[in-house]
Amino acid sequence: MERYILAYFRAPEEAEGVSRKLQALRVEEVSIDRFSRFGGSGLQSGVNPVTGNLASMDSMTAASEHTGILSASHTSSSGMSHGGDGGPTGRNILLTVIVNSAIYDQALTLIEEAGGMI
């Protein structure tokens, strides 16, 4: 029987480290993804990963025209505002695991020890 785990991390390196340990347990599937406030494929080029502010207007033509428009129109794009309206901050790395129920508890322990939020 399969069980599923969704865990959130602050950095891709944290998720990648636990991913290697999970693969040693022989989990069935592991996926690491970054999500952002505007959708698309995560942080767009031209976005400062620390502040989330646009580094240049080049990012308006990033992965999707809609993503670029949304990020350019956001209050934080000018650098004059922190945005103040929430959104994914901190834990925007998603680790998705499909695991056999026999090793589910072990997988949870590994993830929590690595700093993952389940």
C-alpha cells in the first residue's frame, strides 16, 4: 500500500539532502519543486531570491507572459515596498514522496530531522 508525504523546506539543498536518504530507503517516487506567488515554474530569472524584488524588467518575459505581468505589477517589484500581502515565503520548496506504508514512519522521521515541515 502506498502513502504520500508533502513536506516543505526553506532551501532546495535541504530537500535534496533528504531525498538522497529517502532513495536509500527505496521510496517509490521523490519529487522536488519550487513554487512561487505567481505560479509558473518557480522563481523567474531576474527576481532576487532574497527579497523577491524584480532585478530588471527582463523578467516580464519569463516562463509565461502571465507570470511576468503578475510579478511586474506586484507591489514588491519596485523595491520600494516589501509587499505586505503574504504569499509563499520561507518554505517554498516542496518535497513530494510516494512511499510504501512499511517505511512511512522512517521517511517521516528523516524529513523532520532534515528540517522539513509536513
